[in-house]
Amino acid sequence: MAPEAADVFAGVRHQPQAVEQLRHALSTGHVAHAYAFVGPAGSGRKAAAQAFATALVGRGSAAGARVAERVARGAHPDVHLIEPTPPESNPKGALALRVDSVRELERRAALRPMEAAVKVFIVDGADTMTLATPQAFLKTLEEPPAATVIILILSRPRALPPTVLSRCQIVRFVPSTPEGALALLPDGRGEGRAATLALLARLEKDGGSAVLAAGEALGRDREAAEVVVETCWLWYRDLLAAHAHPGAPLVFADRADLVRERAAAVRLDAIVSGLRACREAWEAMIGNVSPRLSVEVLLSRLAGRAA
């Protein structure tokens, strides 16, 4: 192990198991071609990714501090940070990791390292991948380019398909504080979330007409369809949590009274069936079923369960 590798993790606090796992990979030379750093925001995932990248590209270098500084400010030619971006057509739109970002990663990964013996790609916000992105990314993970290490940073394992995660070495990060455990929950705010919850309420009253109106409004907008499906899943997740324990943390904490009221009125098997319908809608869109059809089928199934 290079001398600098022993100190690069000094800034990663409260994560002894994750650091030990990465140190062991460095000391034994058993470095995987892909990692998934999984844990809540603020747990040190990105700092650990940069430290790991520093150790990898700094092997054999006498200027360890200089390497770390270059990696931290994004100036090392063999360490690349990929982050979510808005749609090209709407600079103020939702941030996500899109297929174009994967294509750029593939292009750079095909090149030889410029200074080090390895290239490192840190993919921040991997759980914001659009539905088409994991499939595009899968080929890179199945046939990893030589001298390349990819680090995915995400908050929840279920945010990515199992086909992607199964090709990564998972490194888990725990909340830095007890309060940080709440960061494991997704954000329940936003216009898209509110509109979907209003739609779920209309399903009870209007049934099929609400389903058709929602499908017509979505058209071919895949990103809007993703928000609908994810919000439905989070809503049913909250119903299940409230059904199991009245004091359970909720994604839609600002609607806690409504969540608990609905959880008390809906049978457990209906909640579980609703979650299953949401999962199947995700799988349908990943399989290139049209967003509109996927959402219409999902909403029809939820309407039948008095969502």
C-alpha cells in the first residue's frame, strides 16, 4: 500500500466499518471495478469516495497531499465526478442522471489514464437515474473498461435495479447522528408529489375518468410518469409504516394525520397490493413500456383498492 493511503480517510468520520472495508481493499489489492456507497446524505459518502479515489490514483506517488488536493477540487485528470443535471430543454427542471451522462462516462472510460495507473469515476446522486439510465449503464458494469473503478453514491439500495447493484461492491454508511436516520427517507415535498397525492384522492371519487385524464396529461413525459409512480410508492410506504406503528417516521410528515387516517381505513392486504402494483409499474417502464400506459395501469389498480 502506498504511504499516502494510510491517511486519506482521516476526514471520513463516524464510519469505521466503511473505512475499514476500503482500507482492506487497498491493502490486499482486491479493488472491485465498481462500488455502491449507500447511506444517507451527510454520512460522508462523497468524502470517502474522494479519499478512495485519492488512494487509488496516488499509488506510487510521493506527493500524496498534492494528489488529495487536486482530487478535492476536481483537477486530477484521472478522477471524474458525474452529477445530476437538468434536462437540456429545461435548465430549471428536475436534476437527474441521464443517459447522456452515462455515454460521456463510457467515452472517458475507454481512454487510457493520463497520469495514474487507474481512472476513477464518482457518480454522485446515482439514485436520481432516469428509468432508461440504469439499462444504459449496465453494459459498462458488465464489461468494465480496463484500469477503471466506478463509485456510485446513493441513499437507498432500492433506488437502483438489482441488475446494477449486483455488479457493485456495496459499502454501507450509517447516519452520523441519531437524527440523521431521518435522512434515509426521501423528500415528500414538491409540486409533482402534491399533484400526485391530489390525483390519488380523485381516484376514490372519479375512478376511471381520473385515470384517463391523468394519462392524457402525461402523454409521453417519462420524467413526469416517474414522479407519479414514485410518489404512489412512497404514499403506500407511509400507509404501511403508519399501519405498523403510529409513531413511525413518514415521508409525507406534513400530512401525518391524513396518512394515519387512511392507514386505519385501508386493509393491510390492500396496502401490500398497492406497493406491489407500484413495483410492477417501475418494472414495466424499465422494460420500455410506455410511461402513459404504465401509469394508467397502476392508477387503475390503485383505484380498485380505494387508494
